[in-house]
Amino acid sequence: MRNSLKYSLIYRCTVIVWLAVKFIFQIALFHFRHRIWDERTKKKWDKLLVKLAKEYRIKAVRLGGVLIKVGQFLSTRTDFMPDVFIKELTGLVDRVPPMEFNYAKFLLEKEWGTEIYDHLKVIEKSSIASASIGEVYRAILKDGTHVAIKVQRYRIQEIFHKDFRALNIVFWILSVFTSFGKTADLKALYRELIYVMDRELDFEKELGFGEYFKERYKDNESIHIPSYYNELSTKKVLVMEWIDGTKITDLKFMKRHHINVEQTAKNLFDFYLDQFLNVGKFHADPHAGNVLIKKDGRIGIIDFGMVREITKQDTHYFKLFVQGLIIDNYDIVFEALDEMNFILPNANKKNLKKTMKQTLEMYQNGSFNNMDAQTLDQLKEEIISLVKNQPIQLPADYAYLGRAISIVVGILFAIYPDIDMEAWAKPKIKKWFGSKNLVEIFYKQYAKETVEPLLSFPRAMLNWLESGEKDRQWEKEKQQMKFKHHFYLLLEVISFIMVVIGIGTVSYGLILSLPGMIIIASVITVIFIVIISIILFKHFRMIRNRM
């Protein structure tokens, strides 16, 4: 019964929408009950978020489809998702129970238009990987070539497009009943999410990405990207060269095969830095399962379902952003962020510039060499706090870029903790900027440092005067009032819906002459009329007191 419901539009919409409403209500109730945010409250808050994230993960694995992809997407959004929630979602491995081989065989024969053994000598009936969109099988072609065959899951396109409708409802609820919906560009987020997931459903696009990377890095002897078999690949089937290897983080394997760990880390660093800095596509899902180490020391890169792009315009804005930081010109920094669509239309640009400047200036005299782990963590927290508390939103491309960078850095430190990232990056950054640009930047920096002692005290005094305690207190109170307003509004709508349901049930009971139903429905209706009256009175009094 549950398996049949899994493909029902009404069932999937109900589960997804109810999950969202339930989470919104629990979060709203928590904020309403806890006015003072001390250490104890923060621990309770983290505990609630972990509970919600675990519930989401369990539901996503059971239901499959879009929920898994949304979880992966949300794990990239450090601009509005809490850290503890993201950490729990990282455990949401893109993995679901394997499907039956009979369906995989049926789909292969349907897509190829022939018996599978007309092309294959052997295929293993147990899949080697089971993800939300595709199942991967190991096989041998007639000519003896070992291949990996990725087959689209049963009715997955139908499931995804049903879930897209449910997501549309969820995003409408967020935009109407939450303060987040008032500050974030939810329409843009929804479009980005649908675009990313819809593209992953087309294996021909993944084939194109794989061939792009194969061609781009054909002269890189340290990187092995699999060949693809166009004649056997379709929108629902992808056939590629099998790569023998293990996860890049398997240090025992590298030691056993006498592989230079430092050189391997350097090769991986160079491979991804080239993608992150230069125009072209970048591999947006570089987790250890997609980055393999072979016996000969080469790095194998697989799974190009999640690929994003760095445009020429992006690199221009990246350089503009870095230049602004170097010469301490926050107008340039802000201009770059604005052009990259980080700044939402409702932003108070003056306040945002001031906040950004105060945050980043705390670290302007430091470098990655003399910062310890605690300082770097603090810097990260400051930046995340800045993004969350200001009208800033990461466009999807940059969110995936940030996620890819953080994953690669994590892998690099896991395999080679003594990495000197600054030394490895310097020559490439210099080449990226161009010597002329660097000379201009540091000339301006020298001029800035010359007059810095004359301006430091008055500037510090001005900053202190501009950001007094009263302003901060007023902003905090304003945010609290806004949250209370949305909470009251949510309760009013829920109560009103219950009153309508109660009146409808009473009418239904009168038509069918069911006294018990009439009494129960009448009591429920009266209770919610009383509740909505009390809430409306408190809401009105709150608004009147603020006027």
C-alpha cells in the first residue's frame, strides 16, 4: 500500500507540505516561548534543529525523489541554514534502497531497442551504487571492456515533477508566513532548485559534461576522466569506462602502492583551483566517493551529474572583489557583490557596507599563516553571521561553488594535513590576476598604508559613534516584533482554517443527521473561535502599542 502511495500526487504533496508546516510551526513556537537567548536556550535550539534535521533525513530516504535533492541543496546554503541542521543533512547520503534488476534490464532493452546481451557479455545483477535518480551496475561489453552503467530509477521523472508542485506550495507558505520569506528571494531560489534537479534527470547532459572535462584535461597526466559510450547512452542510460580505484582519502591504499601523498594532494589542488578560478565548468560534487585514487597514482574523477559554470563575468567580479579587499575599498567590494546578485533589492546599502567593513577589518592584518584554527573558525562564523543577518543571498551557482571549495579543502587536509595552501596558490593567483593588475593593486595598498596612521583613530572613533548600543538594541527589538507579528499571523490562519473545517463538518452532520458529529464539530468550532479572538486581540494590542 505504501509503495503505491509513493507515486500518488496527493500523498506526496500532503507529506511534503505537512512536513514544512510542521517545521515552521515548531520553530515559531520555540521563538515565541524563548525571549532570552542565553547559552541554555541556544543548546535547546540546536537540539530542536538536530531533531528536525533527523526527521527530514528519515522522511527523505523513505520517500525519495526531490526531498533528497532538496536536502543536498540546503546543505550548500550556509547563507540561511543553521550549521547544526547542515551537519545533519550531510549525513543524507544520496542513497535509497536498490531497485530490482528486472526493471533495470527492462529499461536497458527499451532504450537500446535490443536484448542487453547483444551489447553486453556480463552484467552484475547487484548494483554497486544506489542513488535518488540512478542505479549503477558493473558490466563487460562484448569486446571485453569493463564499464559502469547508470540506469534511471523507476518512474523517477514522474516523482520529481509531482514533487515540484509540492515545493511550489511550500515556497508560497514560506513567503507568506515567515520572516525569511520577506527577506529572501524565494522565487529565484525555487527556479534555481528546479533548474538544477531537472537537469540531473537528463543523462545526456551528464554525458556532455563528462566529455567536456575529458577534453579539457586530456593533457593532464595526473587526472583520469572516464570515456563515455555515446552509442549506448540515452536520456535514461549512461555507459562509461570503469575506473578501478578507491576513495582519495584511503591513505593505506596509497601507502601500499607507494603513492606520493603530497604530490597527490598538489595534483588535486591544481585540478580544482583551475576550475574555481578560470572560465568554464566546474565539478560541483567532489566528495571522496567521486574522487578516486588509482594504483598508478592518477586521480580518477567520476559523476558529472552536478556541474556548474564560472563565466568570464564571474572572474571579473572575483578579481574586483579581491582588489577591493586588498586596497580596503568597500565600495568596490559591495559593487562586486551587488553585480553578482548577492545583495537583495531591499538591502540598506549604507548599513550593509558599514557592517561588512567592521567584520572584515577585524582580520585585515592577519594571514592564513599566523591564524590558528580557532581564529579561522571565528572568521567563518563572522562571515556566516554577516550573510544570515543581512539582506544577502547566495545565488545557486556561488552556493555550489562554495560547497565544492569546502569539500575539496576538507579532502586535501584529510590526505595531507601539512599542506601549504598559500604557497601552492600564490603563483596561480599571480598568473590569474596578471602582473600589471598586481602592481596596480599593491601600489594602491602602499599609498593606503602610508596614510593609515593618520586616519586610524578618527575612523575608529567614527565607527564607534555610528554603531552605538542603542542602534543595536533597536534593531534587535525590531526583529523580535517582526517575528511575533508573523507568529500571530500563522496562528490566526491555522485557527481560521480550523473554524472553517468545523463549520463544514457541522453542515455535513446536519445533512446526514449525525448528532454526535454535530456536537463534536460545534465544540471544536467554538474553541477555535475563542482562540482566534484571543490571538486577534493580542495581535491588535501589540500593533497598537508600537504605533
